Amino acid sequence: MDENIQKLEDTLEEFYVALTKLKKEFSRLAMEIQRLEKENKWLREQIPGLAGNPEPYKEGQNALARLYHEGFHICHLQYGNLRTEGECLFCIALLKK
Amino acid sequence: MHFVCEKNVLAAALGIVQRAVATKSPLPALKGVLLETEESGLVLSGTNLEFGIKCSLQAKIIEHGAVVLPAKLLTEFIRKMPDGMIDASSHSDNPLNINIACGNIKFDLSGYPAEEFPKLAEASSDAARLAVEEGLLKEMFSQTEVAIARDETRPILTGLLLETEANKLKLVATDGHRLAFRQAAYADNTELKAVIPGKAIREVSKILEDAQDKKVEICLDDTCVVFIMDGIVLSSRLVEGKYPPYQQIIPTDFKTSVVADAQALQAALERAEIIVREGGNNLVLLQVDQGITVIGASQDVGRVEDFVPAEVQGEPLEIRFNVRLLLDCFHNIKDQQVHLDFTGPYSPCMIRPFENHNYLHLVLPVRLS
């Protein structure tokens, strides 16, 4: 009987720890969503072609170059994410095309 | 369960298997080593659910059985035992309690049922199989492993791409700032592609020997890879996803090409690193003109300027690099001369051994804002 109660207590403790972690993760994700929404809005404002009036190819390239130099990834792997670790081989290759 | 084996053999096997054992896990069995007896001897297994290692060793089996014992405790105890034979047996009334004896020393260790130990990843029966010379694979891994991404923001880059095509075995790794590529001739013409987790590659590299007469068997299916070595099996899940098209980022036209003595350039970079490391910026400036001048400078620390004679073709150039990334390439180049090809001060530099076109590194320069 005591053993069963101990087991139940252990399980509840584990559950509580997991729940606390989940809550923390949830609030982190909520903040991340908010940040991404802001970033997305800003990015959309920066790309002229995205609003519905496609610009010529060169304009698009220039916009990409500008985005890259402003510190964002333009490669397929991480498009739109902040370049927190400096230069990116994939973005550079795209700019060189 | 009852077996007798040599202490040093058991200690060595535990040392290998322990690399796969989870250090933190809510499942106690995951922090343990599974000991199983077979007709031929003892089999030890450890896993952290990402990858697992299975090691077979010679032992005299007196009674068959299986148990999971705490890895850390068992390894420490066995290491501290005097040289000689180890006799391990389970208690008749409690098979999970193992008595381990060596000479006058005896200790009891409580374990967990073998059924609680997760099954290690196994390649399916129709998995593709490759046999590669052990020494060659070790060299190929060491040349490419440095470029595998450590940070998890782009999970696909935390793995090493292994592909076979047109009678070539190719390994590719990139963390977005540098790329390492290595290829070797391979007899089979089957086309394979898999991304193996960097952690598994680093562990396999530690186990592999320089031997040229032994072969490693690599089994690959859609979800897992298994490396079968001499008495040791390492299995790992593959990284899911599509590896980015790396061929597109390898430049083919260059504005400046340099051939220099690999050792002299490496030594110059190592000297510069002493200064820049102290200053905390890790940046070196390469002035490419009549040769290569390596300049390392840190405010409040000092400055080093080192001229390395080199054969330069094309435009003169000034370019800055993280010295650690350059040295990682040079540590794996055994040729006397090295090729450095540049396409501009902000584009990746291609570094490759002069006579070996099967190996190359791409390193991005650092742009000062």
C-alpha cells in the first residue's frame, strides 16, 4: 500500500515537473510568435514586390541584397530569420547568382 | 546470470558503451548498461535514444541471463578493480542484484530488468550496405566532422551528408559559415543519400582505428544507420529532412589563386592566433599580393605580421577570417602544398590540398561593419 502511494507521489511529482516545463515552453512560444509576427510585418514592408505589384527581377535581387545586409537570411534554409551568427554561405551563393 | 571475464576487457568495453549512455533521463534503465549473455560471450549495450552502442566481448558464460546495471557506478567500480578475472553472478533470490567479485573484493549492485531497456535502432533487412576501409573512413570523418553545425537552429545541418553516386563515396558537412567536402572512390554504383547525426559521427570516429586491412560495414535504410566494426556496433537514427544543395555554393570561377606551403601557412596562422585569441576577436587579416601576409592584431595585446612566400595568380586581395575556421582546415591537410582560391573579399575562400582534389573546404570571410 505504502509503496503504491509512494509510486503515485513520484508520478505526480514527475507530472508536475513536466507541467511546469510545458508552461514555460508555452510562454516562450507565445513570445516567439509575437516576435515573429512583428518581424514578418516588417519584412513584408521591406519587400516591394510582396504587396502585389511584382517588381522587375533586378529589383527583387536588390531587395534581397538589402535584406541580407540588414542582417536577415535570404536563403531557403532560414529565409527571414535574423543572421545572429554572421555571414551565411547559402545566402552569399544566392546573391552571387 | 553468471559470467567470468578479464577485468581490462570489461573495463575497455564499458568505456566504449558508456559513451552512448544517457547522463540525464527520467528512465533509470537509460542510465544503465544492458549486460546480456550469448553463446560466444557477453554483450554490453548502451543508448541515449539518439544513438546506441553494442559491444561484444569474450567471457566464460556459466549461466545465461540479462540485466541492466547503472553505467556510471559499474564503470567506476570495474576501473578501480585490480587486474585479473572478474566473476559476476546474480543472486538466486533476486536476479536483479548482481554480485561482482575480483580477488578478495566483492560488491553487490542493484539493477533493472532487461525488458525495461529500449531496443537499439536496427537497419531493416533490405537496408543498403557499404563496406569501407576503416582507416579511410576515419580520415574522411575527421576531415569533414569539423564543419557539422553544433547549434540546433537548422537541424539538418547538425548531420553529415553521406552520399554515393557515380562510383564515389561523398561526405559533406556545413554549418552555414564553412563547408567541408571529401570524396573517395567507391566500387559500388548504387545511389544512396543519408544525413547522419554529428553526435554519432563523432562517436564512430573515436571507435574507428587507422587500420587499412579492416573494413567497416555501413547499413543504411530510410530511418537509421548502423556501423558494424570489429566487435562493436553503433546504430543511430538519421536526421530527417532534405540536405541543402551544397553543389550550388561551391564556386568555380576565381579572381585570385594561391599555392602556398601548407605547414608554413598553418604555422603563421597559429602564431597569429596566439595574439588574436588573447584579444578575444579571433580575426586575422590575409594580404594576398606577392605572397600571403598574415596579420593578427589585438588592441592592448599586440600585433603579429608574418609573410609566407606563395605563388599568387590574379588580383591582389585583403581578406579577414576567423582564424579558428582556417586552422580547422589546415589540421586535416597532410599535403605539402595547399591551394587557396578567392572570388573576392566577401566571398567564400576555397582551400584544398594541392595534389588531392578529393578534399576541399569553403570558408566564409568576416565582413567588418
